[in-house]
Amino acid sequence: MAYRCDNCDRGVQYGDSHTHGRGVAGGRWKKKAPKTRKVFKPNLHNFNGQKLCTKCLRKAKSLKT
């Protein structure tokens, strides 16, 4: 089963994250900072048997009241 919102189909996104070594803040750049892949996961919650992201959960709760 996919890690996705059942309502808006929001899922996992990928991006770049820079890692910096020691001495970067106070000194000169000796080497280029290496890039690593970062995984951004949606904030999913179980609500009435569905997996909803936080945005859809707020909408569902506001419609319910």
C-alpha cells in the first residue's frame, strides 16, 4: 500500500539536502559541500478508515462539525 493521502493523493517527495563538514562556518570553503538525497514524507493520520494528510484532515473535521 502506498504512502499517500486517500483524498488529495499527496505522497512522498524527494529533494536535495546539503551536508556541511567541520570548519565551514568559520573558515573558507576547501571543498564543495556534498549533496545527499532527502525524503519528505506527508503527515498522514487515520480518520474513519482513511489515511489523510493534515490539510485534508482539517477540512474533513470542519465539514463534520
